[in-house]
Amino acid sequence: MSLGYTTREVAEALGIARHRVRALARQGFLEPERAGRALRFSFPDIIVLRTALELQRAGVSARRRNRALRELRDQLPRGRPLSAVRVVAEGDEILVQDRDTVWAPETGQVAFDFAVDELASRVEPFAARASRERTAQFQDMAADDWYDLAHDLEAVSLEQAVDAYRTALDLDVRHVEAHVNLGRLRHETGDLEEAEALYRAALEADPDHPTARFNLGVVLEDVGRTAEAVEAYRAAVEGDPGMASAHFNLARLLEAVGDTAGAVQHLATYKRLRDARQG
């Protein structure tokens, strides 16, 4: 269940009238939750609505617009903060870009390009209200509920997200995804020691978790423990051979330690996976 932003809050964040929010929601590219007769929107819904407004302003037809917005909803990354995302229109295509992945256009002119962190800053004042309302509604929330809440909060309030992940782990010390996501947040804020501990805790609960293995490799590389980072990246690609970023990092480290053959092999795999994704 999402945090649930009201129509008034969405209208204020987007700078439009409430009736326009309701009209856009009726067009079928969103499935907002209902609280009685009222609509409740998630932060990804707000990103899609902002994109809908930009497409309208660009004069894109309703048919093409709705198709593009459904594709956008499916493209928004999961498991990473949405505040790191940019949404770009290139011709008829909606592109999503984050730190790890770019869907590169082949043709067309940019119609719009906006960073989601600016949109998140408008929504953040409403996050505390939405969080309190949800926790009051579900006073006996389980670890998975707190994890879902934390994941929602990442988009608009990292501090609240950290607190919610910690609560999830208090309830279930073996909650793998909470360990991984909290580790990522601590990693991004520079607490490498805690990030490593969280990634290792995730691997204690699930030794084959590819993302935990990859993230552990990144933090080990960041603290200069290259040999251990290589082993972590090797474990990541064993668990998920399609993890392009792990192949790239492994190729880079192997080249640095003089394993040219290994570096070439993993770099070739990275390029093949990258080309397949862009194709």
C-alpha cells in the first residue's frame, strides 16, 4: 500500500487545479487507491501525472500519450530512490534515466526533461502526514508493511525512510530487502561501515542474493579492499549472469590487478548485455 497523497496535495505539488488531477486520473493510465470516495496517489503516480501534463503541453495526442504513460509506469525503477530519476521525452518515446541506466534515444527532439528530485521536494511536506495516517490505520504493521512504507518514503524523505527500515528490521532481523535498502541508503550517505554490516546481514539471511553481493562489492571497493570486492562481484554474476553493472565493475578491477583475460571476458559480457538492453 502506498503512502497515499490526497488530490489536494497532488494538485498543490503540480501547481494545477484539483479538477485537472481528477480528469487526468480518469484517463486510465493510473490506478489510484480509493479511501471511500476520495482518491489517494502514490509518488510514482505523481511522476506519471507530471509527465502527462508535459505531454499535453507538447500537443501529444491522447492515444499516444496514454500509451507512453503506461510504458513510463512500467519503466520507473524499483529498489532505488526515485529522487535520482530524470524523465525525458525524445520524439514519441518516454525515457527514464537514473544513475545506473540510460535508455539512449536514436531520433527525435527533446520535448521536456525534468529531474524527479525537484518534484520530490514539493511532495516532502505531505509525507509526514501520509506516514502518520498509514501507521495509525495499521497499528499492528508487520515488517513487510514497514518495508513498503520505507520504500515509499525514499522518494520524498530519506530520514523517515531510514527510520521505517530500522523498524522493519526490529520486527524481522532477517528481512533481506530491508537490510539491502537500508545498507544502500547508509552507503549513499557515507556510512560505509554500517553499509557493509547491513549487506553482510542480508547475505546471512540469503547467501545467494545478487544485489546484496553486488552492493557489498561496491562498498568493499570504496574502502580499498580490492581483492574482496572482486570476490563479491564474482559472486554477484554467478547469482545473476545478466547483472551488467557487476560485469563492468569486475572487468575494471581485474584489469587493475593485471588479469587482462578476465577483464576482457567480463567487459565483452557487459557490452553484450548493454547492447541487448538498448536494442
